[in-house]
Amino acid sequence: MIIKTDTKSSIPFDLASERRILGILIRYPDLLDKVITSLKETHFYLPENRLIYKRIIELYREDGKLSYTALAKKLLQNGDMDEPSQFLMGLADSFISRSELEPSILSVREEYAKRRIIEATDEIASLITSGKDTSLNEIQAKAQQLIFEATTIEADASNEVKDLLEVLERCYTNLVSRTEGTKPSGLRVGYPSIDSLTTGLKDKDLIILAGRPSMGKTALALNWSINIAKRGSSVLIFSLEMDDESIGDRFVISELFSYRKDDGSPLVTSFEYQTKLDDEKMKYTAEAFNDLYRLPIKIVDKRGLTVDEIKAKARQVKAEDPGLSLIIIDYLQLIKPRDNNRNSWALQVGEIVRELRDLAGELDLPLVLLSQLNRGVEMRENKRPLMSDLRDSGNIEEFADIVCFVYRDEYYYPDQAEERGTKGIAELIFAKQRKGETGTAYLSWHPEYARFIDKAL
């Protein structure tokens, strides 16, 4: 049903379906468990229907049951209606069969989604015509956000107050799924020593992957993306420094590391790939390309992106590919600040990090944000990074769920690496884990292939 409000606008809702749902619940309260997970108060358009559904939920949570008499009494005691019995009788007679419940729920949800889209377009129009000095990029980013939220039907559910019982029920379901092996605890990056420390990257988490230049941050992030994509999970990479072809070449070279002769030497070297290949080496390289063609990885390589543009593009990709499982941004210090932001650079960085963590929560996936470290590392004798080395702002640490540092002792002390036992070894130092313990994973580093290998393997 569409209710006409004036000549320019109309509001979609389905009165008959709203009434049928309430009537079926009054007659068949055993179906409430099925409905409560599908409908919120806000899905109902008419205020009286929304109110009755609210009282039904309250009764159910207070007493664990629902009856016609108890509902009428509650409506009367709360001063909601003077004669609730007559109204409830009309609802109870508004359906023929309980089989009408699911189609009615679907219709009510669809009409609610349409109303949200109308609200979003009205807000976008108001934003454009408000006369405020707002840049086109800011308008586009806000429009993307509003449309994404409007087309994500359950987006409002995350803002509601949740009972502990509901939370624990989900926790228990997740526990059983993990125990049975049907649902992993997090997104595995394909390195056992890392996955054992993190138990996988968690949805909604912001992971800071930091280090000084030439430590291998980008290489490690790209290695993670390939491992994750090979298991069928989609990855979105924002490269603010390296162009897409350079990333593609890195993927191929990294993949060629696995092509070995019987004596362990490479079939195709990185140098050969970047110069000229004979027919045999071309055959193996073509196999590496074929292995990569099918991977669900998307790349955005535009320089000078603002956080608003990153958020808008990420929402667009998530809307087109609901299976998107990981976002990687390379790197924080290259994100362009907003033109009208007059805060200090440190405060701007803090705002960017907070907004990216919010984006991870909004899209329900882990987000890996690469970051440089300040030069204070170079001034110490022990050059392993510390949390205080995060460049620009303590807010980076505050908002991050995980902070890990890439460190290679050999980089600073090449002449002593053999003696120290650190030649070709990289440390991934987990300095902060909101949901786990800190610790260090040890990897072997193969710079000619920009490839890390788990040292435990």
C-alpha cells in the first residue's frame, strides 16, 4: 500500500500485512521466536501497530509468554488505549491462516526498506540545496553513506539496546559452531604462527600493521591478501602509493616463489620475470598467472584519496560484493586530509583512524591499515618498534584493536645478522591485541620475491 501525503511525495507501507502479523502473534504466540529475529518496532509504519508490537515483545521478555488477555491488560495499564480489546479483536480476525506470516513479514520489511531509501534521498537533496559550502567530494561521500545504510535493511538493529540473554545466545551459537568446525573464530591469514596468536582477524576490528620503510609491510599485507583470496574470501586493497600493475607484478613474483626445481632453486627468478623469459620459463609463469586470475581481489590505486572517498568506495564494493571479507589500506600517512579541516595533523590522523575503525564495524569485516613509524626508532640501540613509535598520534593505538610491527634485525645490522641468527628473519611483533595476548611471530623473508614464509614450516 502507498499512502499519498501530497502531490510530490508518498509513503509506502503495507497496512494489511502489519495487521496480519500482529493478529497471528496474538492467536499463535508460539511463533513469536520466529518473528522477533526478523522484525523490529521500526519496521511497522502505523504508530498503533508499532506500539502493540512493542508491548508484545515486552510481555514476552517479562513473562516468557503472550496471551490476548495479558496484552489487553498491559495496553490499558500503560494508558496506550482506552478500549484495547476491540482493537485487538480486529487484529485477531485479520488473517485466515498462520501460513500468511512469512509473506507478511517479507512485505513489511520491503516497505520499510523503501521508506528508508526515500528518507535517504530526501536528506541527500537537502544536503545539496542547503546552501552550505560543502565540496562535491563530501556530498558524494555522504550520499554513498546514506544510500548504503538505507539499502542495508538491518543496519539500524546494531543501534538498539540488547538484552544480555540475546547476546549470550549468539555467543553460545558461535561457540558451538567453532567447536564443530563449521565457523572459524576469525579470518585466517595463512601463517600458522600468526593465526595461532590472533585466532584469525575478527570482523569489525582495525588492525594496524606498522614498520619503518623497507621492512616489508606492503609485501606482508599482499601475502595475506593472496592467502585469504585463495580460500574464496574477497579482498579490497587501497594502494595510495603503488599503481595496480606494480601490485599485479608483485602478486605474480610472490607466486613464482613456489615454483621450484628438485634441488630447491627457483624455476623463474624475479630478475628473469622483469626482463625476458624463454619458452619454458614462460610456461611456468603462465601457470602462476592462471592461479591468480580466479582470485577475488579488487584494487583501488588512486593517490590522494580522502577518508570520505575511501569509505564511499568501500561501501560501493561491499554493496556489489556482500562476500567482501577484508580491506587493506596502504598506507595511513598518504590519506589526504579534508580540505576544510583546520586541526593539527596529529588530530587529523586520529580522526582518520577512528573513522576507518567505524567503517570496519559498519561493513562487518576486519580492516588492515598500514602505517609508518617515526624516526625515533633509529635513535635507539634496540631498534625493535615500540607503541610510542607510531607516527603522529597516540589515537592510533587508542582506536586499534590490534597493533603489530614488522621488524628485520638484518636491515639494521647486516654484518652481524649471521652471528645473531637473524639473517633472513622477520619478526611480527604483536604489541597490542584487544581480544588476545601479545607476542611475536617469526617469519623468513625472501626479498627477491617480496615473500614471507612461516618459519615454523
